[in-house]
Amino acid sequence: MTDVVATTPGLFPLPDWAKSELSDLKGHQKGDLVSGDELPEVTDAYGRAREEMVDEQRGAGLDRVVEGQARWDDMLAHPLTVHENVETGGIVRYYDNNNFYRDPRVVGELTFSGDVGVELDHAVELLDDDPLQTVLPGPYTLANLATDEYYGDEAEFLAAVAEFLAGEIDAFPAHETLYLLEPSLVTNPPGDGRDERASDAIDEVAAATDADVVVHTYWEAFEEKPYAHLMDAGVDAIGFDLVTADREATFECINEYGTKDDIGLGLVDGQNTRVEEPETVAERVEWVHDRVPAAEFDTTYVSHNTEPFYLPVNRHREKLATLAEGARLARSEGVEL
Amino acid sequence: MSRNPGNREGFRPDDHPTEAFLLTTVVGSYPKPRWLNRATDLAEDDDADFDAVDLTEAHDDACRVITHEHERAGLDTVVDGEMRREEMVEFFAGRIDGYEFNGPVKVWGHNYFDKPSVVDEVAYDEPWLVDEFEFTDAVASRPVKVPITGPYTLANWAFNEAYDSDEELSYALADLVNEEVEKLVEAGARYVQIDEPALATTPDDHAIVGECLDRIVSDIPEDVRIGLHVCYGDYSRIYPEINDYPIDEFDVELCNGDYEQIETFADGAFAPDLALGVVDAHTAEVEPVSEIKANIRQGLKVVPPEKLTVSPDCGLKLLPREIAYGKTENMVQAAREVEAELDAGEIDVDDPLATAD
């Protein structure tokens, strides 16, 4: 029998008070976004936003608690846009969304930053015994979102990004789970040679932690070869988008190439305000089990498909409760995965 | 196929000095007078002695001022600068049954928008724009253009909870836009612009936008000019398909990209009239007349003068007001000078850049 774990891919919407307080404090232009050396009053506002984000997860009863990444103005590009050897260029579109981030132009060596580790240290202070889940962009995605003006070679740049992320993880506090978000791996899949390097890079990042690692993907289903290579990486689970991505293609991939002992299921829509019923979540967990008859999973992670920052806060909170209750129902019904 | 672009002659002023006529217009939004922003804040303040009636009066005043400012700049067709609208989706979603608002969502950094959710079948209740059109038409001495956010953008820039697909929602909204355009035409409107910026982000949906336009223009008389405005996209992905759209005019920003994409349209088969952006909406410097004249000539690569409309790239609302005015005034001046040069045979329309300054 599988353990069903309710969690999220991180990157929460800011509470509405924080949206207005921080826009008043920071401004609206490119140059006003988080740089890594914020003013004390900005740090204080983010501290209060973090506390609220942690509280809302604990209140909802999620099985993993994330820091919430309130400071990630540039979404998944954040670890680079605050780096001292990265300059931020123009505003560029974030995948196929009406959202934008600053183009991180890497102009020097990707040395240790520690920015994310500091956030997580603050989050730990807010937890009792709740298991912490950390969240990072996967190396392929982070390299894909950035512009390299220093390494000059795609393979070398990807390796440098992986080494950078592994170094950041070294400075993380103890955590139960690490989610590596890799949307680019499916929306802009790597071709021959690059697919193997993407898998190696993920392997290197995953090796930096003792925690369980979930490589979570969204918006599209996998292409076969990148998936087959990813199966060689030392990760505990691959996460699939079962809301937006082509489900038949996803099941075909899993049934053809197998998957890890654990699985991540993106079942709640992070980009639509329609709030799912917990029963629906539980049914979908069972439905996945039906569609993957050959596999048994030790742990099933149940989450949104995408980051939930696209949502207004009221619906976001309702969906956290849906996830927690849906996973509880799936557990109590003893879904055999 | 395009409708009846010849209806542009209806907008030629009686005293137009030249044979050539480049219709001058604007996309729609314009910087709000600072006092209007203060009035809006006051209306939201429960402690202030300033209510909805006062705000309506402030809106009326602002519409009057900006309509006249457009006339002073010499435009052939004018807009009220969208003084009553805060945001192009919110404004309409607030007037259409079936939408609800749940709070702000992030666009980028600390820029948010109150992205609505479609929670029920969309339906037409009260007219959206008829009152504002009648007001502006009464204060204007030039023909008034009415910009409306298009159904595809109203669908895609909302959360869709109620329809099986965004396509289905787009068509339902297109029927409502058709109803509104009918009412505007009854009220006397002769120039309507459908704004579809969302098409630029998902150009593969051009057929959906085409079907929406078919529904919008259904039973709308051909003397009513229908424009389509799209901005900041890769146009090779929607051209030549737009030649099949039932529109009179395609309005596009190309000044921002220094006309790199003009060749996309210059295949000699461009069907609707071209409304070309000839001043940049996102630079805070007023382009000199000579530069704008060269930009206008770019348009002649695509269409002959009798099919060329000139406008700014996009709405000017983010600019300082004096810059927006300067751009508009210089744009009209540039158009009038190009018209005179066309009359004098000084521009070779088969090689329009040859005589560029």
C-alpha cells in the first residue's frame, strides 16, 4: 500500500496585504525587484508573509511544508537573478503565460550564493515537527531560463548551473523532501546528447541531499528519450502534470519505460480558480493506479500541477485544504498503488 | 475576406486639404489627468465626501478634456482616452454576467491585475459602452472610434471555470460583443476597434479569433468600420491568415520593433486596410515629424495610400500626458505632410522609402 503525501510545488501567491505593502516599499519597475540585499522593512514584510504561508499550510494539514518563496519575484529564475555574477536584462515571458521575469544574464562564475538557504533557515524557525520540503528549479530549467554570457558552451553552462544548485543545497537545513521543478524538460525538451546531460545534471543536484527528491514537470507530457534518460538519474520520484499535459502520452511513457518507486501527481489545477473536491483528488489517485497496472508505489506525492502563484489568495487557500483532505481520503480508502 | 475598407472615406473631413487621405486615429487609452486619479482614490475612501455621482462627473469632465485634446492634435477620429476604464479586461468583466472577481494575481514583479473568473454562463445585461459613446459623440466634433476588448482576450485573460474550453467561452463572448456592437451602431457609432492582444501570445489560435470576428460582425452594416488591434507578437504566425478576417482594418504596432516585421505583410496581397503604429507607446521621447514621416512610408510598402491609416503603436496611457500629446500632434503633422507629398507626386508608392528623408 502506498503512502499518500499531500504537498505543493512551492511558489505561493503573496497575501494581498503583502502585495500592496511590498509594491509600495519596492516599486513597480524592473530595477525595484528583489536583489538579495533588501531593506530591513522589506525583509520584515517578507518575514510576515513567510509566517502566513507556513501557517496556512499547517492549518490546511499538508504533509510537507514549503517556505512559500514569497521573495521569488522572478519565479523559477530567482536563484540566478539575485546572484552577484548575474545581471538582469529585459523582462521576458514566463513560458506561455501572461507573466514575465527578468532575464538572468550570467556574466561571471556561478559561485555559492546561500540566498535560498537563508530563507529556509527562517522557515525552519516557524515549524514544529512539520516536515520541511525545499523547492528549487531543476538545473535544465534554470539554465533554460537564463542567458549565458560567461561559460560560452551549453554543456559547460548546464554543468555549472548543476554545481551551483548542489552547492546551495549543501547549505540547506535538514529537509524531508526536495522538489526540483523542471517544466522546461517537457516544454522545451532536450534533443540528442542534451537529454543525457540534462539527466546527469539532475543526478548531480539530487546527490547533494539525503532527502527524497521529486523531479516535477508540468504543462506538457514527456518525450520518450528525455524520459528514458531521466530514469537513469538518482531521484526518488518523477512528477507528472495530470491536469494540463496530454494524459495518454504520460501514461504511455510510464507504462513503456516504467517510473521510480515513488511518483508525483499534479492533480489540482494551479492555474484555474475552480476548486476541486477532495473526493475528486482521491478518485484521481486511484484512477492513476488503474492506468499504471504494472507498478506499485511506495509514496505518492499529491500536489498542484503548476506553481500556485497564478491564483488569487482565497482560491489558493481553498486548494491547499483540498489537497490535504484529498490525500487523507486516498489514504483512508487504502488506495493500493 | 476583408469587409468594406472603402468606408474610410466617411471619415475624411469636409475641409481636408489634400486629395490623398491617410486616416489618423489612436488605439484608445491615454494618460489620465492627475486630478482624475485623485478623484478615483477619493471615491474609494469611505470617509471622503465624494461619492459615485461625483466620480461620474469627474469621468465626464476627463472624457471631455481628452476628446478635445485629441481634436486639438488634429486627429480625424477621436477616442475619450478610455478615462472610465482602469484595465481592459476588468472593465468588461465587471459588466458581463458570469464573471466574478477573487482578488489580484501577479503579472510580473509587483504588477498585479484583478484577473476575473468565469463561473457561470456569460450573459448580456446592461449595455457596456453605449452611454460613454453617446457622451463622447455629443462633445466631439470629429467621428468617435470605440475600442472594445475582444472576446478571445476576455476569455484568455480570465480563469475559465464554466466552459469546457476557452474556445467555447470565446465564442459565447463573441456573441455578446456582437450584441454590444449592434447597440453602438444603433446609437450612431461608425468605427469600432476590437482589441485582441492575447492573440499575440497564442498566435496558433488565429482561427478561433477569426470565428469570433465572424460572430462579432454578423448583421453589422458595411458602412460601419471594424478594426482589429493586435500588439507585440510574431506576425509571421498569423499572416496571411488575417487576410480572411472579416475586418476593414488591421491595426498593429511595428514602430517598437523598428519595422523589422513590415516585410511579413509586404507580399502585395494584404487585404484589409493597414493601421500602422508610427510612434512608439513605450518611449518617453516625442519622435520628430521627419522620423514619423519615414515610419509612415514603411506602411506604403504594404498598402497604397488609400488603404493606410496611421496611429500610435498601442494605447498611450503609460506615458506622461505631455509626451502622449506631443506624439499625437507630430503624428498628425507627419501624416498631413506625407499626404501633400503624395499629391505632389514626390513619393513613389512603388518604392516608398526611395524618397525617404
